[in-house]
Amino acid sequence: MKTEKLSHKIEYITLAFILILYAWKAYPISNSLVPYDSSDFSAHIFKIWFVSENNLSGWNPYWYGGSTLFKQYPPLAYLIPASFTSTGLYLSYYIFFDIVWLMIPLALFIFFKNFNLTKIQTSVALIISSMFPGSLVFFRNSNLPFITSFLFSILFLIYFKKSIENKTNWTKPAVLLISVLLSHILMAGLLYLSVIVWFLSTYPNKQKIYSLLPIFIIPVLIVSFWYIPFSYGIYSGREGGLSVVSDPIGYTTFTANQRLETMGIPTEIFLFFAAATTLSILATFIEFRSKLFRQFLPWLLIAALLFTILDYKRIVILMPIPISMLVCLNLNKKHLHIFTALLIISSILVFSSFSMSFRQTAEYPETGNRVVFYDEEKTCHGCSFFSAYLPAIKGNEIINGWLPQSQNTNSLFEKRGPFLKEIMDPISISHDEFNKLAKASMLNYIVVSSNSTEILDYFRKNVAFSFLKEENGFSIFKSKEDFSYIEIDSKQVKTDVKKFNSKITALFDCSPGTLTIKETYDKDWKIKINGGQNPYRINDYGFIESDLKIAGECTLEMYYQQSFF
């Protein structure tokens, strides 16, 4: 009798087991611990802080790339945790991340319950999909938008299937698809492709296809107010994006080894898992006439193809769903149970061996504006990328920020890219060349790891900078001449600058000539001098340049008003 009761509840016992494992791996509820060496964490925690302080459409000077988060990043995954940062910046991030993380197996459970699976099959599918190492990559990288978008994707699949089969209202799947689009645009693209392949494999008739159109098209139209300018900004000039790799096998192997190392998963365990997965999938071909096989094999094949040929491997997060559904077919044949058992064991071993380290947040030195950091790792191992958000929280604009490709869109990168490349490798250029760049960008502070002897020596010998102090393992240098915010004909002009989110005011003495404002160029700036509109253009470094024809005391007023087209 007890065995029968356990068998009846096996799927719920499995769900509880997985939730316990997920809770074990969850982020700590802390306002002082941060992930050890996680670049994505630095990027996303900054955006949450910025949104909480300046809203989505405010001008972002801190990474020196300007523009707004709303233009460059999907807003939804930042708006939610930003709404309760009063509990603490890190705490709001961890709470939201853990909620999303724990909801993923719940959503997968509901998804599998929508299919005609036995309780054992549901349990097996849930274990394999939840333990699959793909989602661990984005958990380890603290990729909050992608994990959030993945959760919304699963929920979309649930209501999408119900809407198609039961001819119910398509409002719920449409709203969830909007949520996917506003959380991570590439995840939305991968979801569109996967669902279309699955849909055509499942409902190959025109009537069903027509019913699909409003669910897919209306959400895109609704979010076009953001998606169109975002797409234009990202794909008309930003460095990075999707590309086909020349050596798919070599690149995939390299990426896998790199990820395994960062996640702490032993190679032997992963190879065991990969072999069990491959054998389990091959075994399902015995059931090639099955409806599940016809539904999910095309999805898996297209996902596997994209994973292999593209340098952007995030399609891996959608592969566990078709794999899990296919593997359930092996439970129909007793002699194939061994493959399923091996896959379950290897999946649990991979998930259990995954590890993630945390450390106390780094103590960064106090500086003024603007600042550049060199060789942080030599002072504070595991602190890489922390400078992307810690100086900003203290109000300091930073040259290097997170990644150049995340700072610059459109033609701006053509100007800013070479500038960043040179300034981030100072020993490759002369002091005069570096000082020219520093002056052109108002770079007044240099922070160098006190253990970085070569760069320290470079700045000690640079007559344009003087040693200021040593703090928290960093040596700080300051320009002897205060590089000004404004130049006229390449001459420094003393300027009283005040910044208020998307408004900048500056008082200075005018004289006819070429005016340079050391603020990142964007076509959406409205610039006035003494109340009159002033046309402007982009200079060689990506800053604002204009012609000045008046003399005397001047008041510069700059307003950032984001346009959508």
C-alpha cells in the first residue's frame, strides 16, 4: 500500500527533491556577499542600481558610453528588482534571482503535465530538464535577464499549447511573450524559432497556423516602441552579436571546457553525462513513429545545429525540453531503461558537482571624475569587473566600465573603439599619446593595482600625472592639470558643471572657435548656449563638438530627450 502511495505521488516527490537541490544552489540572502569573479553580475547589478536611481530613460554617464539603458537593454528584468532596492542593492538582486531560479522547475513541472505523460515519465522529464547543465551556465554568470526570460518562455509554452489545443483566449500567451521580449531579446528570438519548429511538427495544417499569427505578431507590435530603436542601435554598429564560427567542433569544445572550469564540474562527470545523453537520444529512434518523437526531434535538431555553428551558445538553455520529452519514450521499452537511469544519475551528478563561490564585496578607492582602472586582479583576485559598478555607486564616471561593446552603439563605436583600445593598454603608446587621450576625454584619475609594476612605472614616469595616494591595494594618480569638461580650440576652459540625470548645465567663458563638450555624443541631446539652440556633431573620440561664435559668460544647457526613431 505504501509503495502504491509513493508511486502515485512520485512526480510531486521528484519536484520537492529538485526544489531542495535548487534551494541548496541558490544565491545567499546577503547584502555584502558577491559572486566570485562574475562579469555578468557586475553588469546587471549596475543596471538595477542605475534604474532605481535614474529610471530607464535617464542619461547614463557612468560607463562613459552614455545613452540610456532603455535604448540598449531589455528593461523588464531590471525594473522588477529595482523597485525594491530599499532592502539593499545586493539583497534585491538575490531575492529576485532566487525567486526566478526556484520557479523554473515549477514551471517545467506544469509544462510536462500538459502532455499525456505517465507520472514516471513526468518525473524523469523534470529531473533531466532541471538538472541539465545549460541553465547552470547562466546561473553561474548571474545572467538575470536571460534566466528571467527563460522562465517567461516556459510559462509561454504552457499557455501557448493550451490556447492552441483548447481554442482559448490568446491573451495570456501574448502577455508572456511580451515579457520574454522585454527581458531578453535574443532569448525571444530563440523561443520564436523553437516554437515555430515545434508547432509545424505538431500541427501541420493551415487553420492552426493562422491561429498562431496573432499570438506571435501582436506582442511584437506592442513592444515595437522599444524593440525598433533597440534593434537599430544594437545591430547598426555595436561590436558583437551573432556570427558563424569557422571551426564549430573546436570552438564548442573550447567553450565547454571553459564553462566546466568556471562551474567546477569535473570533465569526467560531464563526459559521462554527454555520453548518457547521446545514447538516450539515439535509443529514442526506435519510437520514430511516436507523436512525441515527431514533435520534439525537429526542435532538438535545430537547437543542436545552432548551438554547434554559432559563437553565441545560449540556445543550449532550450535544449533540455526536447531532450527530456524524447527520453521519456525510452520508458516504453524495458531494455532501454538503462539509458534513462544513466542519464538521470549523470544529470544529478553534474548538478550536484556545480559550485559557485562568493566573497565580501571589494573595497574600492575613492577617486574623482573621471577614472580608469588597471590590473584589478593583481590587487584583488576575483574582483575583475567590480569597477564597472562600485565607482558609479560612489558617483564616479569610469572610462573602462564593463565591456566596450556594451557602451557604444551605432557609429559611435567606430570613434570610441580605437580610443578605448589605446587607453586600456597605456604601455603600448607613448606618454604624449596617452596624455593627449586623457586631455581629450577629461581623464583626471588613474587607478593601478599596487602589484602591477610595469603600469605603475609607466605613470610614475609620466610628467603629466602625479602620485596621489595608495588605498586598498591600489595606487592613485591624478593629472597635474585639471582636464576640463569643455575645450575651445583644444584649449582647456574652466567650467562649473552640474549633472542632473538627463540634464547638464555648465558655466564657462565663451570665445569664438570650435567647442568640445566631453560628453558622449548622441543625436538625442538638445543643446542650448545662452538660451539659443546650438547645432552639434561627433568628434574623433565620440564626444560632442560644435561651432561657437559668441564671447563672454556662457551658460550651456544640455537636455537628453530620447527619441524612438
